[in-house]
Amino acid sequence: MATVIELIGLRVFSRLVFSLIASNAVTFGPVGTALVIQSWLVRVGVVVFGGALMGRLLYEELPRMAHALKRRR
């Protein structure tokens, strides 16, 4: 679930990145294009790793939090 939410954010981010590719290609040449693509690939890595990490955190912590709330009542 966390990965899906992050993928939606990546889609919005991708629109911005791919519009920057065109402007950076004109301004900075191939180096600007390479830097924009590199930043997009870093974001993809963050989405994949962060989604898995967030999913595991939620999977482990939500039952603990629910149990702690039940004990307080």
C-alpha cells in the first residue's frame, strides 16, 4: 500500500522531470539531460526502498499500537 502511494507521487514527479529534460537539453546539453535522468532514477530507488520499508514498519507497528490502545482502556 505504501509503495502504491509513493508510485502515485512518482507519477506527479515524473511529469515535472520529463518537462525539465527538454529545457535542460537546450540549456545544458547532454549533461543537463543526464543529471535530470539521474535524479529521476534516485527517486525511483527511494520509492521502491521507501515503500518496502514503510510497509514493513506499518506491518510490525500497527498491531503493537492497537494492542497498546486496548490495554489503556
